[in-house]
Amino acid sequence: MRHLTVSRIVAVVAVFAGGPPALAGDNLQIAHGRKLVKANCARCHATGLTGKSTHPDAPPFRRLHLRYPIEDLEEALAEGISTGHPDMPEFVASPQQIGAIVAYIRSLSR
Ligand code: HEC
């Protein structure tokens, strides 16, 4: 019992010592992704938790995880997601931007 308490304290200290807690980092990334998506994707796709896509063929982002594993989306974005999207402009993103967009889309699917 005593041993358990001590190791728990150690774990908590380790989280704070290791830079920003993982959760805050995730939230920042998600916020960045939300901005990118609003600027680059929202004119066709529904990007929030509710609402319809403006473009009739564009899937709402909150449903993407039902079509693909979100990891595949990361790969598709890295390759330039132009394949199979006639109406969709090619979007060239840095790995950091892709990470943010994917984190945001993943956050919708929870
Ligand atoms: C000009 C309109 C337009 C914009 C802007 C746009 N999309 Fe799309 N997107 C579409 C359409 C239309 C489809 C459906 C194409 C199809 O089913 O063939 C689509 C499909 C997708 C799909 C599903 C892929 C598939 O093969 O079914 C993903 C993922 C996607 N878009 C991501 C994005 C992201 C991320 C952005 C912003 C960086 C974005 N889109 C911006 C029109 C757009």
C-alpha cells in the first residue's frame, strides 16, 4: 500500500517535470488544426461537430473516421490529397500542419 502511494507520486512528478503535460500539447495541436481546416477546407466540408457540407459530395469531417482509419488520412494528406477528388484543390501541407489537422479530425470522432 505504502509502496503504491510512493510510485504514484513519482509518476505525477514525472509528468510535470517532462515539459508541458501531453494533454495541453494535444489541445494546442487540435486548436491549430481547427484553424487550418477552417481556412482551407470549410468552404466545402462541414468541419465541426454539426452542420452540413457546403459541397454536396464532400464528407463532413466528423464522419471521415467511419470511412478510413484516421492514420490513412495522415498519409493521404502527406501525399497531397488530390487523388479521387475532382473538385478538391490540392492542399500542400507541412508535416506539422498535417499532424494538427489529423489531431483535429481525430478529436471530432470521439
Ligand atoms: C473545393 C471544395 C473542397 C475543399 C476546399 C476541400 N475538399 Fe475535401 N473533398 C471535396 C469533395 C467534393 C470530396 C469528395 C470527393 C469524392 O468523393 O470523390 C472531398 C473528399 C475529401 C476526403 C475524403 C477522401 C475520399 O477519397 O473520399 C478527405 C479526407 C478530404 N476531402 C479532406 C479535405 C481536407 C483536409 C481539406 C482541407 C485541407 C479539404 N478536403 C478541402 C471537396 C473539397
